[in-house]
Amino acid sequence: MHDRGHRGGDPGTGAMELVIRAERIVGATGEFAGVIGVREGRIAAIEPVGSPLSADEMLDLAADEVLMPGVVDTHVHINDPGRAGWEGFASATRAAAAGGVTTLIDMPLNSIPPTCDPDALRRKRDAARDRVFVDVGFWGGAIPDNAEQLRPLHEAGVFGLKCFLLDSGVPEFPPLDTAQVERALREIREFDGLLLVHAEDAQAIARAPEAEGDRYADFLRSRPRGAENLAIARVIELARWTAGRVHILHVSSADALPMLASARADGVRVTAETCPHYLTFAAEQIPDGATPFKCCPPIREASNRELLWEGLREGGIEMIVSDHSPATADLKCLDTGDFGRAWGGISSLQLGLSAVWTEARRRGFTLVDVARWMCRAPADHVGLVHKGRIEIGCDADFSVFAPETLCVVDPTRLRHRNPVTPYAARPLSGVVRGTWLRGRRIDIDGEPRGRLLARGEP
């Protein structure tokens, strides 16, 4: 990557603020060589590689670099305000930018208060204002006593409403039972909103063996795939009955893929996501006591992982998002390795692009596939159709990615607030060398320039 600096004074360059020349640019249908012109933070021109297009600032990518759309991560727990010691807006968005993420959507928990009414949303936005290095939007929450708040939250600009079907892990965000989910879906359908569901069945989990001790196999038995399958099947039927829109969060059980395909064929409005950790790790390889790997639903067997990749290939799963769910080191019980007591959540916001590319390339996928799963599909999912793609008129959000460069994850070099991650010491393919937001390179040690987003805004 070579920045030719500023070339002021030339009257022919005033129309564009930035021009990027690259031999490899990731488009919707393939890679191409070209020249990208940026004006007022948007992509204003896409020209052949020999084009004389110029601007005040010129950037030539190196031969080993690829220009990709900025990653859009629609599943991030920032936990601020209230639990900013776990993560905060400044630290999370620095990590995002370092990993090629230019837009993220913050989950309604584990902040205090959770984002379950418009006042809590205002407090969330106040905590984020002038502290974000990437663009940030917000999900709202659906809990048992806030049905009357769902429409006001939607009108206040949240991108959808999230619920749990079992204990969320924090008392201020209780789960919905089946009747409450149906009521929420009927309410949300009236304004064509979206319900996000953490789909694990509470009764099935309650009847499973209790999670305790340091054996990962015991923890896995405590969160059986049957509990996830049963919950997804129930949510699909509720969506069928109500004609509401639902999204299944962090799918870990590949058993659910045929159900999702069948429902979509019937016209049920259901989408699904999975996460880098389900596509990278395998239960058989997780050491006993290695609580940084704990998440819910859990990382399952290698055979299941391969079926998730097939789900991406066939379109049964549309997108990959991080589910960055950090906690302090003491909450991960690193000293005892007790999976029953440890907080469940994976810290990976900065590593998602490299982690997914490392595994995708082994299975014959391309960067075009990765950009579809991690950029375009999540952006479309939340209605940010000017994000996640390199097309004229879209935001000039880019990551410069060196896909052949190898790195070994050093947690102390991550920008997450707490350097606890199962990716520690793992070799990955691909390094993000720079991230641009609306045509300006993000300086994660400088002033934050991210914006707060609201549903429906241009």
C-alpha cells in the first residue's frame, strides 16, 4: 500500500477527494482490477485500472493487497454503559477498525440498563457519542414486561428487537416464554419489524446434565444440539403463524439447516447467521479447562462444523457475524477452568475477517464469498444498503487486506479491553493493513469519527 500523498493545486483533481488503484478489488460477482474515486464520503467512480482518474489523495495498493468492502458486524456486545469494564465503545470500535470492520450493531445486553425502552436507548447513544471509531447502530430488547415499548423502540431507530428463550446470564434481561414470543411477533409484525432470537430451549437445557468442572465434553452435554433444534423449530412455527420476521442468532447446530430451508420454501420469513468460532474450532480439539472457548450455544464437533460450511455454500446460512461477547478475565474462571461457572462468550471482534478467510480458503471459497457473508449480507439484513459493497453511490468504507500474509494471534496486541480469546497463539491467514470509513483512513490512536446510525436514515 503506497500513499502518494496530497496533490493540491491541480484544478483537475478537485472533484474527487480520494482515488484508490488496486489490481484486486472485491466486487459482488468477482474480483477486478480498477480505480475507485471517492467524493463526499461516497464511491463516485469505478474505472478501469488504466484510468487517469486522480484526486487530492492517491492510494496505490501493493501487489499482495486486496481492496475489500468494510465488514459489517451485526452482532456485537459492547456492554456500555454499566459493564464498560467488560468492553466499551472506544475499545470495541478500535478493535473493529483494526479488524476491517467499518459498521457494527450493538446488542441490547449486557449493558445496564439493557436497551429495552427509548430512554435506555438514549442512554446508550449518550455513552457512545463522540467515542466510536466506526459507524454504530443499536438493537433493542424484547423482555417479558416491555411489549408496549417495542414500537417506540422501533420508531426511535433500533434495527430490530432481540429476545432469549432461556436465561440470558444477566438478571435484567429475562427470557420470553412461547406465548410471549408470539405476542412480541404479532406486535412487531404490525410495523414490519424484526425479532432476533437466541434459540435454545429452556426446558431441554434444564433436563440436560448440569455443567460443572473443567471437562469440555461435560459442558457440551449440558447444551445439547437438541435444545437448539427444538427452539429453532418452535420459532419457525411462531413465525409461520404470525407472518412475522425472525432471525436466528449464532446457529451452531447444523441439524437446523434443513428446517430453515423447508421453512423458507414455505414462505416463512426467517434468516440465520453463524459465527467464526463455530466455523473454526471443533469440540474434539478444545482442551479441558480452556474456558476462553466457552460460548452458548457451544462449539460443536468437527463433523457439525463442516456441515455449517456447507450451509454457507448452499445459502441456508446467509451471514457470518462475530457475536463478540467479552468479559473480564476473572469471569472466565481462568484459574479453575470451571466451564460451569465461567462466563460464556467469545472475544473475536478484531479477528473475524482473518479467522473466516483462514478456514474458507481451505474449503475452496474466495474473498468474494467472504465479502458476501461478512459485508453485503449483514448490511442488507439491517437495511444499510449503502454499506458492505463496492458500488457507485455507496459509502466509501474499505479494508485493505493482505490475504497471503500469515500472523499468529497475540492477545496483548488486540484492541479489545480484555485480552482473553480462544484464538490466542493461533496462526491465521490474512492481515488487515488499513481501514477506511467514508473515504478517510481510520486512525485508531487519533480522534474517533464514527457515526451513530438509526434504522431508516439514509
